Amino acid sequence: MAYEKTTWISGQTPLSATNLNNIENGIETNSNDITQLSNPNLLINGNFQVNQRGNEFYFGEEGYTFDRWSVYQLDVSRYLDTIKVSNTFTMSRSIQQRFEHELNGTYTFSCYVTDIDTTEAYLWAYSDDNSTGWVESPTKLQVGLNTWTYTGNIKCFGISVPSGANVFLKWCKLEQGSIATPFVPRPYVEELAMCQRYYQPIDIVAPIIYKYTSKDILCRFNIPIPMRGTPTVKYTTVGTYDTSANVITATETTITFASWSTVIMRATLPNEIAGSSSAIWSSVGLDAEIY
């Protein structure tokens, strides 16, 4: 029930039961509304909805999986509206997110676990500051909402999974302050744009191309989102058609120039190419992740 404003009359204070009940109801309504407010999530892709690398299963991975989430020797896969994190190795391993700039202050970590088969998984924070280093949460993960408030420097946030264990994560959140507020997912297009600052997959066939030397070709293309720095190139296939329509696979590909909207890639071929040619880049990943 919304609060009904009373018109006060000079010299009178009509504090009847009705007036007091209106005030109480108004306070209750505002209190309920306040509990639904949510602080921004400082983690990117907190509910794992963006997966630009395209795999639904990352087996024994050492690197990035679902966007902005890296692992070392863990299996990570999509399971309904969660991700399943499995450790088949003999030691504890972590899924984590690194920050571009170190955070300092009081922060609250929260995550929602839908299923877990261990009592030894926990949240942790790490700082490059040797006085802080690795800090574990005092409580272990369990099914449902898990929270941990930590004061200090934070360069990386993660979840440790012991050997032989499986953890099903629905979402993770990091927010400033000592109170865990509700998780509110960002729209997909907004989350994707944030992820593309660190990684962008590019599939290219016959882009703008010209020879650099007799064995080198250059490819120029636009990128939709500026990246945080000059990316490195990760690719499955890269090369060119020669004049006889044979595919020549390049031995090396590098970024020679990157701006906010344009990338120029240089491919070195094993032998000289003659005449006009068309470039082939397949499954190219522009990687500006934090390692």
C-alpha cells in the first residue's frame, strides 16, 4: 500500500490511527523497494552467458573458457542455465577472473551454487601486493547463495575446486561495500560489448588484402569494439589462394597495427605468391585478455 500524504493544518496534529497506519505502510513499502536495489557487478559475464570461443565443453583447459573466465586444468561445460566446473586432476584447481586494475577497499563476493559434491570448495581473492597475497574465504561453498566480504587489495577473484569435485555455478558477483545485493544480469548485448574489449573472434574470407613482400600478405579489417590494447592473433587456419586456387597455409600471423576500429594482420607464407590472390583467415581470435 502506497503512503497517502496528509494535508496538515496549522496548529493541529491529527495523529490518528489512520494517519499512523499510512505512515507505517509508506515506510514498509519504501523499505521493500530498497531491498530490491542492486549494486553494479564488477565481474564481467557474471552469469556466463557470453561464450565467444564457441565451445560448450572445455576439457582440461589452461586458459580462457566462457568469456573473461580462465582456468588451469579444469573441465568447464554448459549445463542448463549453469556452468559445470569439474576437477579431474590430483590437486585443487581454480576458475577465476582477473582485473585490469587492482581494486582496494571493502568488497563483497557472492555466487549461487545449484549443486556441489564437495565440502572443500571456497572463494578466494589474490593481490599482487605481497602483504596481502592469496586470501581464502572462511566458509566453504554450499548449495544456494554464498557470500564473503573482504577488505584489502584484489587483483584476481576465483573459486577453488578440490580434486575429484564438481561445482555447478549459476552466477557470480563482486560489488563494492559490505552488503550482498541481488544479482541482476546485464542485457546480452551490453555484456558482449564488455567482453569484446578483451577478446573478439573474427571469421574472414577475402578481406581487403595486398602484398607486403613476395611472401607476406596484409589484411585490414574493422572491429566492432575497441580492445584494451594491441591484441595477439590466435587462429585455426590462415593463408591465401594462389593463382591456381590452391590454398597456401601461412607459417606465422602477427598484428602489425591496431587502432580503436581497425586491425591490420600480416601473414608470412612458406613460399612466394605470384599475381593476385585472396586471403583466407578461419577462426581468428583477437586476444587482449589478462594473463
